[in-house]
Amino acid sequence: MKQAIFAAIIACAALGRGAVSAKQPLIAGTWTFTVEHVGLKLVIGQKETTVAGTLSWPHGGPIKFMGDLVGDTLTFSGDSSGENFTLHIDSTGSLKEDGSLVGTLKAHFVDFTDAHQVLRTMDQEIPWTAMRR
């Protein structure tokens, strides 16, 4: 009987060690997001693996985004609009050992005439980096 209890304790301890996971990285805070040699303000809030925040954009209000940080992989999507445009972004990046972020942003722009008819659309894929402020 004692051997069975001892074996059960050893098995539980071994299973417990395997269940321990790496600590979730924290990226919440203010960053300088550099895209096409322009530094933009990136503010990230984080709750466990969920991220949300804003990315400044010189042509309108900030882009509000939501996403996830799973391990070292960051994904987020967001939108912004103005009188004569809309912008949607999807981005994937990764957290580097030095604490910086690096990734690619896919942007879909739609420009409108004053009569709110589509003037042009443009899709762009842009590399980016981000450093904590």
C-alpha cells in the first residue's frame, strides 16, 4: 500500500513538472513604431495573451487595434478612418531577445471622393520595427 501511494506521489510530481510553462512575455507600454523611416507612437495594453491599443497615424485618428501575443509572436488588426479614407491593418511580428519587436504590416487603404465614391484602393505590405520609449 505504501509503495502505491509513493508511486502516485512520484507520478503526480513528474506530471506537474511537465505542466509548467514559460512565463508570458510582457509588452504593455509605449513604443516607437518605425515604418518607412517614420516613427509613430504605439501604445499597447496587455492582459495575459490579449493585446489592445493604439497606433498613431499622421493622416487621421489613431488606429485602434486588438490582437494576441502567443509566446514571442504578436498579431494584431485595426482600423482608422477619416472624411475621405478608410484604413485596415493586419500585422504579424515577433519579440526579439533584445526586447525589440519586428514584423510586417499589411495595410488596405480606400480613398473616397467628396461624393464618397471610391477613388482608389491600395494594398501595401510594409516591414516595421518597434522599440520601447
